[in-house]
Amino acid sequence: TQYVYRFGGGISEGNQEKTLLGGKGANLDGMASIGLPVPPGFTISTPMCARYYEEGEAFPAELNPQVADGIAHIEGITGKKFGDPADPLLVSVRSGARVSMPGMMDTVLNLGLNDVTVQGLSATSGDARFAWDSYRRFIQMYADVVLGLDHGAFEEALEIAKEDKGVTLDTELTAANLEALVVEYLRLVEELWGKPFPQDVHAQLWGAVGAVFGSWQSERAKVYRRINSIPHDWGTAVNVQAMVFGNMGETSATGVAFTRDPANGERAYYGEYLINAQGEDVVAGIRTPQYLTTAARERAKAKPLSMQESMPEVYAELARVFDLLELHYRDMQDIEFTVERGKLWMLQTRSGKRTARAALKIAVDMASEGLITQEEAVMRVEPASLDQLLHPTLDPKAARDVLVKGLPASPGAATGAAVFDSDTAERRAALGESVILVRTETSPEDIHGMHAAKGILTARGGMTSHAAVVARGMGRPCVSGAGSLSIDAKAKTAKVGARVISEGDIITLDGSSGEVMVGAVATVQPELSGDFGTLMVWADGARRMKVRANAETPADAKVAREFGAEGVGLCRTEHMFFEASRITAVREMILAEDEAGRRVALAKLLPEQRADFLGIFEVMAGLPVTIRLLDPPLHEFLPTAEADFEDVAKAAGVAVEVLKRRTVELHEFNPMLGHRGCRLGVTYPEIYEMQARAIFEAACDLEVSPIPEVMVPLVATRRELELMKEVIDRTAEAVFAERGKRIEYLVGTMIELPRAALMAGQIAEVGQFFSFGTNDLTQTTLGVSRDDASRFLTTYVEKGIYATDPFVSLDVEGVGELIALAAERGRTARPDIKLGICGEHGGDPASIAFCESVGLDYVSASPYRVPIARLAAAQAAL
Ligand code: ADP
Ligand code: MG
Ligand code: MG
């Protein structure tokens, strides 16, 4: 089997195959194929990762000659030999999964150096300082990544060396200083590892390749995969590539860049670079990087020269490469480059992570530029990410007590309690608290804390630092590089001058301006920008399914309309009963001894309920509104605390004993499967009769009425629905007669029990529509109570029993099968039956794709998820 694919020097063997080469390898191959300057190398394909684990973390013999060929390929092009004392070839060994997992996995640079080859490198480069700097970097990385030694010890040794010489920057250390540091590093390795540092370059190579495969199973990589739903069996590829050096003095540099602004999507090159630096230096925030473009430097009022100013020719070449890359990949690219003595080398490209706002703008712009089609633009925006745009931003008119200003690294506003480490962030967030993670700089180990936090603040690092990149990808607001902030993670404080923020203090970040405020700041609803509207129009043109909202107040209904809802898919009525003004009448009804007593209480509720509907109907004039009749068990309306019994009994006009007795009578062992849903309507038809009356009276009272769709919950049999439909139809006729006016309406049911799904053919003979109540249908099909699932569901997902939480994303295989079957049987019995979904899943893009595949007529989601559902429905249809 071929496991090794070569690239560079006019060769690109892997056909840009991502599944085989991983993202990084595929794009190195791609850049080589269009003639860009890529240091030559080879990729060990992802299937080898699985093979490596199958072999008990060892390599099969057949890999050896293939790797040897790969090395020979690099040697041939560079004219250097791996391990050659006179003119050694150095390589990097880089990870690269199918999708990018920034900073999650390991890389080793400068591999091939040892006590002998370092002399050769020094001689051929004519730069002893550079040679020793490369060697000490290599030992440090190899010790950390491959040998698993504590990197703190090495950093400390470097700090001590700098202190001894009285310098602050790594670049100020001389060749002799660095040579001495190497001696110290080698001693440290021997002390911590118990063996001398490997001098054999082939042993170094295999060690590094094994470490990269090993990093696939590191804790942080696993966490990242879980958060981002990346399958654990994909594995990573390994890229071995000739080193190029950005640390060869003042004409050398390294940098990262985006072809467009990843924060707001503007069509402007965006990036940072550092002169005389290597690899990770820019991202790690050790030195403050300089701007790529002069425009950005001037906007930031920064002094250090931009790359455009300091290296105009290389910059021009880079700009040409950017344009070629956008043409080739037809998307905004995130790039790593290195300049070695004035020559540009491309080290990486990938589709850049971006904020939702940038994603929208870039998609719409690229379609307008003719680079992609409108359909592609619709496909380019992650529906779930729109969430970021729909939430409040800071009120520009609100007072701000500005503590410090940093870089606007990821837009949006966030308010929360300051915390100084990721574990605390995760712990406090799990208790429902909003937290802001405050760090000097973040590293891949902070991924769980960043995920848990509402926002991220760092004292160091630029616009392309780890914190900034990850925050933009996660949609978290971020302010980075707030340099005047001095953070003491141990003491859990952050100081700016005399002001001190301690753990738990509330702070607010404005990720769009870089300002950090003490306390909370008022927020406003965002204006939905022109690009948003444009993309939505394109999406609406592409989708087949309608999108409705779940709404039970006029305010919700209004928001839903503004977000483009085409009706209400679920109006729950029980919440209306909980309101203080009516709970007493509800209780009177429950406590009544007979039907006559219940009717007296229901008569009091009728005008209230009618008013509820009137408000929603007005907003939804002319549109369908699905109203679900009373669903929860009655005891939910009774008090639970003994202390309240007396007051409640008095208000309802009964003796305390009666209340106590009824509470005991209504007690259920398993209320979810108890006396609820249409079972209430079957036993007390007068309840549904009152609700039906309220619906029809409200609809008749309006000049333009909506189309009420009266929904009977928890039906399992045809007969149940038949009985309830009789009550509803009879009430409708009575109201129409009284008002001298008829309106159009439907009667249907929720499909939320497996029996109902199976008997859908019979039920459809009576019901005019089905709405799949996937919350209950998931509970009843899986036999899992949603409220009790948290104790084991995470473990179930971790062990791969369910791919994702089935209450968040529909269990397409099981619950989906019931839906498909019910839809088909329902349609056979009643060809014009209306089919929709109203569970939480109605706002989940993956579930929406499923709804499209079984031909539902509409999905219904909470108001804020309506735009998400519109876009997801369009993507599903394309
Ligand atoms: P990550 O996925 O964490 O970015 P990379 O494999 O891209 O890891 O490498 C880390 C850093 O090392 C990057 O800045 C990259 O540009 C740099 N680097 C990788 N390979 C080489 C090379 N052959 N020559 C010079 N720099 C390199
Ligand atoms: Mg990289
Ligand atoms: Mg239900």
C-alpha cells in the first residue's frame, strides 16, 4: 500500500486528497501543484495513523522504504543530505488531520540537528548564532513533544540565560550564549529523561512521526474533537518537509496572514509577521508581531514598520500568492509563510476560520465578485453561527467604565465574572454562571475554558494569536494583547495601574473595539446588516420547506415575524395558565369536585385565554398558527411547598384538607407517562372545549384571522383524536353560529408516541395535520427521560453509543425511522396532510436536513433560531 505521497519540485502526488493527506498535506500538495514556492516534502497518509495504533503504536515494515524515498526526494531537490555533517538537511515533522484542529496536535521543527550537524549548519549558513538558535529550539521542542518532558524547565533555563546576560529578547542572545544554552538543554534532557538526547537523525525522525500520531490521542485533541464533532477514527497525517528559516537575520521573517479580514470580512489583506523569527513565535505571543499592511499599521497607530514597508518586494510577491490562492480555493485563506534571506516560502494554507459576520460578508462579496455562485454562498455560511449575529451587542450610548484597551480580536459583547484559569471557567460555567476567561496568553490546554467562557481576554498576543484564532472559530468575543494588564494567575488578580480585578468581579468585553469595561454594560439588539438580508433572500429562494416559530406570547411572535417566521408551529397553552392572575382559577378548576364546578372555573379562564390568542393572532394575521391544547399533568399547577397550602386553599375557596387530598390524589409515579395530553381532554372534555372556544372567538374577532391549527397532544390512537375533534368541531360550529362568520381551521395531532407513528395511517383519517413532537418522541422511543438523561448521556456520547445528544440533534436512525414511516403512512391515508416538526430539533441544522429528506412541509424553531432554520432549510434543499 502506498502510504507516502511526495510534493514540491514540480511534483504533487496526492491529488489534494484531504481524506488521505489531511488538510495540511492536501493543501501543501495543492500549492505545489499550482507552482507556488513550497519547501519540498512528503505526507504519510491518515490510514497509517489507524495502522500505527493497530500495530500497538509501532510502524509496519513496509513504511520504512517509502519514508526513505520521501527523504531522498527532499534531498534531491535541496541538494542537502539528511544527517550530513557538512551540509545537513533539516526537516519539520507536522501533524495534519482532515479538518484543521489549530494548535491541537504537535509539530517538531529543525529536526536533523545534533552535536555534529549543528557545526555544518553554522558553516554553510555562515551564521553561528542562527545554527545554535535552531539547535536549542529543536531540543526544546523535541523534549516537549516527543520525549514528553516538562517544558517549564527549558523555558526557565532560557530565562536564566537572558537574565545572566541582561537581555530581554531571545534575539539578543549571542552565538556563544546559545551554545552554552544548548549544553544546558542537553544536560536537562539527560537529567529528566535518564538518557542522552538522540543524536541519530533517523531515530529523531521516527520518534517525531510517532509523537505526531500519538498527539491524535492527546486529551486536548480528544476534547477538541468532541466539541467540534470530529470522528475519532479519522486519524492524522504526518507531513515531513524541508525546513526554511525565518530566523536567519534581518532579511528573514515569518508570518501568518488571511486573504480577507477574518473578523469583519473586509476585502483587505490581514496579517502579522516577525523579523528574524521562526514558526510559532508569531502565534505564541512571545514578541509582539508587526502588521503586514501599512494601512493596518496606521489604523492601529503602531510604529514598527509593516512588511509592506520593510520588505516591499517580498510583500508584493505575497500579495500575488494571496490572489492565486483565492482563485484556486475559491475561499478566504489563512496562510503561514516564511521569508528566508529575502525569498518567500509558503508553509500552509487553509480556508480561514472567521466570525459569522465575516462569513456572511465574504460569501456575499465572493458571489458578487463572481468567484462563487449564489448557491455556493448560501452553502458557505454555517447556519448555527448566525446565532452570533442575532444576539445583543453593547449599547453605544451606554456609559462605559473602561479598564483597559486591547486588540479587537473577535467581535461581539460579553459580560461575566472574571476567572483566571480554564478549570475554574469550566466549573463556574457549569453552574450556570457567565464567566470571562482572563489569561496572560492562552494555549491549546485552555480549550475547555475558552469553550465554557462567554468571552476571552488576554494580556499578550496579537490578532492571530491562539486566543484570537480559537475565539473567532468558536464565536466567542475576544480582546487580546491588552498589554497594560498585568495578570497574576496564582493570586487570581488582574491589575491596570491602581485598579485591581479579582476573581468573580464582573467585567465586560467589547470584542469589536477592544475595550474592556468594569461591570456590566447595557446591550441593544443588533441591526441585521445588508449582507444578512441579501444572503437570507438567496436562502429563501433556495428552500422548499416553510419555517415557523414556537411562540406563546405576542412579543415572541413579533420577534419571530421580524426574523422571517411564516407562522407559528407550536403555541403551548399551559404557560399561559401559570400567570399569577389566572393560576387561582386554574386551581379552582382542578380542585372542583364535579364538571359543574369545573365549568364555573373555566368560564373565568375563557376571557383570559381568548386575550392570549388574540395578541398572537394579530401578529400572525393570515398565517397558520398551531395551538397545542393543554398538555401537562394537572398537579403541576398545585403548590408543592406545605407552607403555601393555606394561602392557596383560601384563594381557591376550599378547605386546606381538600387541597391536601387532591394533591395526594393527583400524585403520579411517572407523570411523563401519566394523566396528561389528550388524556386530560378525554377525561375532562370541558377543558379542551374552553380552549377551543377561546381560539375560535379570538380568530372571529379579528378582521384578518390567522389559520388556527388546533393540535391535540399525546395521541396514541385514532379514537382519542376522533373524540377530541368532535369537541373542537362542535365548539367551532357554535362560535361560528354566534358570530355569524366562519373561518378556516384545521384539527390535527402531535406525533410524539411510537404507537401514534405506527398507527399514523389510521390517525390521519381523522387528523388534518401531524406535527412531530420530537422532544417527547425521542423520550418515548429511546425510553430516556430528558430531565434525567444528563447523568449518563455524556458517557453514552463519549462511548459512541449515540453520535450526539439525541435531544439536541435528532436520532435520525431510530426516531427518524418512525418519522419517515409516519409521514409515509399519513400521506397515504390523506394525500394533502400537512407535516411539520415542532421539537427543539426544528432549529437544529442536521435535524432540518433530515426533515427535508422525508419531505416535511415546515420546521418550527424558537424565534431566535428562525434565521438559522431558514438557512439550514435552504442548504438541505440545495
Ligand atoms: P500548527 O498546525 O500548529 O500550525 P504547523 O505544522 O503548521 O503546526 O507548524 C508550526 C509552525 O512551524 C508554523 O508556524 C509553521 O509555519 C512552522 N513550520 C512548519 N514547518 C516548517 C518548515 N518546514 N520550515 C519553516 N517553518 C515551518
Ligand atoms: Mg500551522
Ligand atoms: Mg410533548
